[in-house]
Amino acid sequence: MKQVLARPAARFAIGLVAPLLFLAWWQWQASSGGARALTFAPLQSIGAALVELVADGALARDMFATVSRSLAGLVIGGSLGIAMGVSMAIWRPLDRVLGPLLHAIRQVPLIGWLPLFGLWFGTGQGTELIVVCLSAFFPAMLNSYEGVAHVEQRYLDVGRLYGFTPFQQFRLLLLPAAMPLILTGLTQALAFAWIASIATEILLGAGSGLGVTMQLAQTQQRLDVILVAIIATALLGFVINTLFQRLRRHLLRWQAAPL
């Protein structure tokens, strides 16, 4: 029993080694003087900036704005991507008509669409959400398409043997078989949506968000605030990804455990 309890504690302790070494190296660079002191903010300055942002509620407000925008883009773009990918895999004429266009569009980096979207929709938060939705759309679409299109033939044979209707075949055979790849697509969509949220906030600077804080701090030459926003971005992204991975394992708990 003690060994079981000790293993997570040991892994946690080992995981702290690299961050602690990195913090020690950072503080050494910041206190060495010269040009390095201008590019490496001391840890105490970063801590003071953190207290400042927490005290006036700016950090919580920015974190909420970025997370809300990312999750909204994931829900909207991911849902549309799954629907499109599944539809194209089931109905091949739709794949032949829309497939080439969608594959051509996804070759353009999403940030490259910002000038055009800015002309069409302005540079407000609506444009930011559109870019985030698109960033989540394509990973969800591609993985959903692959998941449904490559379901093993033996599953379809079982459906025909039992006389399943098309809806029953989709609900009982295609969807469960494709679910691992669909969830993989959503995992990728979550990562792309998070990155797109930060990037559009930095480039457009509309509303509030961690990216907006980074952009404003750069103009004010507040390196400590930039670092606080970067750390908050990293920790939030890690927490969200961890929670989503646990949800994925729960939804796929019917799968056989790897040997």
C-alpha cells in the first residue's frame, strides 16, 4: 500500500526537477547584470506582477475570456467539423463535391485569413471567434471522416446480417467504431483552438484575454507581465488538455486496455 502511494509522489517529485532547475537558471541569468538583466526579469518581479494582476482581477478576467473563446470555438467548429466529416464519409457525392474545396482551404494557415476576415467582419471579437472556429473545424472534420470511412467491413456485415436500418447502422456500428478517431480529432481541435485564441488576441487586440495582455505589456515594456501571461497560458492549456484526456478515457472505457 505504501508503495502504491509512493509512486505518484515520486513521479510528482521527479517532474519538479526540470522546472526547479529552469527557475534557478532563469534567476541566475536575471541577476548576472548587463544585457541579460534586460531580457530576464527576476523572479521577484514576476511574483510582484502576478500579485498585481490577481489583485485587480485582470488575470482572472483575461483567463476567463481566453478559455471562453477557445471552448466556444471548439464547440462550434468541432461540432460542424464532425458533422461535415461524417457526412462526407457516408455520402460520397458530397465528398467529391466539397472535398477538394475544403482540402484546398485548409492549406492556407488560419492566421493568413485574418486580413480577409478583417475586411469582411472587422477586427473585433467576432473575427477572433471565426478564426478559432475554423482552427477547430478542420482537425475534427479530417479525423471524423477517416474514422467513419475506414470502419472495418466486418462491422457492416454484422449490421446487414441483423437487418439494421441506415440509422441503426450509423448509431450502433459506425459511430462507436469511429469514436476513437473522432475524439482524437477533438483533442487536436482543442489544441488548435487554444493556439488560435492566443494568436488572434495578440494580433487583433480586441476585447480581453491573455494574448491581449501580452500585446499591451509589450508596448509598455512590461516583461514581467508578459511572463505572467505566458505562464498562465501554459498552465491553463495543460489543465484543459489533462481534463479532456480524462474525459476521452472515460468515454472510451469500453475499449480493451493496452497490453
